[in-house]
Amino acid sequence: MISDVLASAKEKMTQSIEVAKDDFQTVSAGRANPALFQRLQVDYYGSPTPLVQLASFQQPDARTLVITPFDKSALKEIERAIVAAPHLGVTPSNDGSIVRIVMPELTEERRRDYVKIVKDKAEQARVAVRNVRRQAMTDLDKLKGEVGDDEIARAEKELEAATKQAVEGIDEALKKKESELLEV
């Protein structure tokens, strides 16, 4: 039972790290990248739909991205969703069949703004890891009558070590992304 609680907590912590890394990919370092639009939701016939399900992406050069919608009637909604995305900071243009996005040159101020966004995403991931730890501790407390106190104490120590390792994984990914963003 204790091993199930620990295994579940470790798996959820690992997922939190992966989600944080995916979130970091949605912040640009000056290069056009389809991953920037991975989580962008478009209002498609009244329901929010991921942009990656509505269009294909081409990258003709390092700073340009061409989005070709599968359904041309979604063109305006795609453009509206891109403009509304605060973390992108781009202005799309369309020619009636495609949306073209040219990523702006990054200024020092914009790079610092991106670093703030990434730090916020990292903090959200740390909070998620701590919430997993808190839930696992609650589950371990419920087992106190069924198993010995020594086993629970060992499990709590193991849980703390897993939490520390997960937070360090998030911090390491943050440092990597931060250096990528600040690189000129």
C-alpha cells in the first residue's frame, strides 16, 4: 500500500516536470517554432480547439512561420487567437489562405519579460509538485493504523527525497531555458 502511494506520487511529479518543460517550449527565444502554438486554443465553431488540430505549420526561415488551416473558414479565428495570446507578442498577417507570422527581433526588455513568464511557469510546476506531496502525505497518514510508524516514517523520507528531486529537475529546466532566452 505504501509503495502504491509512493509510486503514484513519483509518477505525478515526473509528469509535472514534463508539463513544465512543455510549457517552457511555448516561450520563444526569437526563432519561429511550431511548439510556440502547441497550447493555443482557437474558437472553432463555438468550441475551443487546439491550433495544431486545425492547421499545418511550415517554417520557411528561422523567424517566419506559415500556418495553413485545413478549413479556410477558420482563418479569422486562428488570427484572432494568435493576436490574443499574451506570451507570443506577434502580429499575424493573412492573405486569404494562410497566416504568416514573422517573429520580431528580441530586445533586452522582451527577453527579460520572457524570463519572467518562464519563472512563473516554473513556480506553477513547483506548486503542482508540492500539491502531489501533500496529497501523498495525507494518504500515508490514512495508513497509520494499518502499517507501522517506522514504515510510514521511511516512506515520508522517500517522498521528501522525490519531491526535492522533482523540484531540482524543474529548476534545472528553468536554468536551461533562461540561458537560452538571454543568449544574444
